Amino acid sequence: MAEPGPLEIEIRRRIAAAGPMPVAQYMALCLTDPAHGYYTTRDPLGASGDFITAPEISQMFGELIGLWLAAVWTQMGSPENIRIIELGPGRGTLMKDAMRAVKVMPKFREALVLHLVEINPALRAQQEIALDPLSLPVFWHASLNEVPAGPAIIVANEFFDALPVNQAVKSARGWHERQVGVDADDKLTFTVAADPMPHFDRLLPPPQRGAPDDAIIEWRDAAAAFDLGRRLQRDGGAALVIDYGHADSAIGDTLQAVGQHAYADPLSAPGSIDLTAHVDFQALTHAVEAMGVQGFGPITQAVLLRRLGIESRAATLKSKASGAQVAEIDGALARLTGDGRTGMGTLFKAAAYAHPSLGTPPAFET
């Protein structure tokens, strides 16, 4: 058995002092602990990291998001000062490609200021390098609430899936909170609270109330969704959320860990592997709309990208490419829009949220 790392030692100390901790608390420590958290201490992206995101697969992804931003700005009446906000901007690749695409709209570029919500110092440094050649004003923040007031267009690609998820397990006595504890062999293990959560059934959608014993359900704190909706309702604008998950609330354990592009045990190396869980778009939309804005979708990533013109963009790129580059473009197109284990097209969903005065955002027309 490998020696526990510093974060696992701290987690074990807390469990010894206070008993098993909720799954959401464990996930938050693993990802955002200031000294040892996965998202606060490393660059997890790309071939040399643990996973790869859509902007890193192809420039087409960011370019199309850029055109979506510009179209929404036009829909808003082309305000002279617009905040373009990205939640969890990775290496800055999406925004770099987006801003290159909107060079065809100089008035939009003159009006925008970039605001990046990022807690990882290593990624902030990479974002600065990526965006410096654009000669655009860029500011960094630790949370959406730090971004100055004013009309905004917000992008969140693979942001909500990394927010801590709560879990509960059904028994004949009710729903018990799922926790992380230490077993008889001195290993971290999943366990459940001895007593059920009172009246928990009343909070569930009808399909989940009749769940069988041993079923697991998940939910997230709605604070980030409330912040998003409140911002749009107060200041105007729209948001585009792209993430992997399900359109409707469902039963099941989706907590997973990834390290070096392979699945791992979520309890195996706290702070050294990525932890995520599927986004419940129904719950997300319910929370955002509760703040007085309108929700649209979700639609699949494949539908979003096709409606934004990814196939014609791929054809344009291929017309100027070598044979090897053509194959690369075709491969990226298949990965971004395809089905199956290697395709992101249907697993990933996209939802838009907008101030009621805006109307339907681009690509979400029925």
C-alpha cells in the first residue's frame, strides 16, 4: 500500500476527529484545498495532463463559441461596454480561438472586456500567455460575484461538473447521506450515515421518490447556479453552459475520477486525480430560472455545433490543409460531434440562459 499523500493524511485526521465526511466535502477538499487540491496546484489539461477538453481538441470549438458571443452581443443591441466572462477557462484556449474568430467584428472587439474566473495559479499563468497577443483587456477573479456589474455574456465549458456533488443512498428507512470513512482495513471507503435524512423524500421529483433500495441520487448546492441567474437578471445578457450530463434528473452514481487519461478509483489518491460528476441540467435550469431568467435547452453538443456551422467551418479549414491536416480536422469533427465512447456529441449537453428581454439565444431556436 502506497504511503498516503498530505491531503489524504488531512482527510484521515478529520475523519478521526469528527467521523465520516459527506461526499461533497471530500470532493471539495480533493479539488480546491488551497495547499493540496487538484484544481489549485497543477495544470491537468492536454496530452501530458489527465484529460482533454473540447477547446484543446480543435480550434473550431472556440471559434464557433466566439461567433455565438458576437451574435448575442448583436441581439443585446450592441452595447458599447460588454463583459465577456468565462468560468473555468482552462489554458485560455477557448477564449483565444473565440477572440480570433471575432476579428471580423471590430465593433464587438472594441466593446468587450474579458473577465476570467479561475482559482488555479498555474492555469492563470497559461491563460495570460495565451491571451497576451490579443491586446485585449483581461481581468482575473476568484468567483463570478467579483466581476464588476454591467451587461455580460458568460461561457462555462466543463465548469459545473467539477462542483462538489452530494449523494444519498436509499434504504427501507429512507435516504441516508453517502459519506467517506475509513474501513476495518484502514482504507478510505464509501459508507452511509446511520440515520436517514428527515423529510428528504419531499424534496425529490416524483420519479426519484419511488427509487428502489440501494439507489443513489445526487444533487449540487445551487449557489453557483443562483449566482449565474442573479447576475443575468440584474445586469442583462446571456450564458452558455456546456458540460457532460443528463437533460433530466435521474437516479445513479456518476462520481468518477480520471488520472492520466484513464478512469481511477475516486478514493485512491486524494488531490492527485480529477473528480467530476454528471451535470443535472434539469436541476441547474430550475435554479437559474428561479432568479428570473429564461432557460433554453439543453440540446446536445453535436446539435449546438452543427447549428453554429461546424461542418462548413471544417470544410473551409480542409480546403487549405495538407492531407495529414485534413485527417486531423475530420478526426476532431468526429470527436466533437460523434456518439459512442470517444465522441462528445451526445454525452455533452448545452443550455443557454438569458435575461427575459433578450429572446432566444442563437442555436436554441426550436
